[in-house]
Amino acid sequence: MSIKFTQSCPTCGRRIDIRASLLGCTVACQHCGAEFTANANEESRMGPERNQDLLDRVEKALRRAEEASMVPANAEIAP
Ligand SMILES: [Zn+2]
């Protein structure tokens, strides 16, 4: 069984899956190739699912704000 955790690349900021056995080791980013030390930070303790949930909520809120701002603009143009 391989346990993995997620860490954000300090160079490109993208999420990287790192095997728990590599904790404390120097790993290379899968996206940009930058090398950094693997350590379980606060972000990875939150879990990728929760982060995805948060992203979904932010996206929905943004969409709602977009729709809300579009309605008065159309209303002004319409006779
Ligand atoms: Zn990177």
C-alpha cells in the first residue's frame, strides 16, 4: 500500500502527489521539474477533496456574482 499526500509546488504552485515514503526527501515537481523538499504542510493535511469542495464553492459564488452583475446591465439597456 502506498500512502500519498499532496503538496503545492513552491515554484509553479501546482498540486503534486508525493509518496509518504519520500517525506523529507528532495523531490522533483511533475509539472515544472523544480526540486524541493517534500513535507506535509497545512495544505496537504486539509486533503485534496476539501480543497476541491472549496474550489467548487468559490466557482459557484463567482458564477452567481457574474449572473447578478449581468442582470442590471441588461435591464438598463432594455427598454
Ligand atoms: Zn512545479
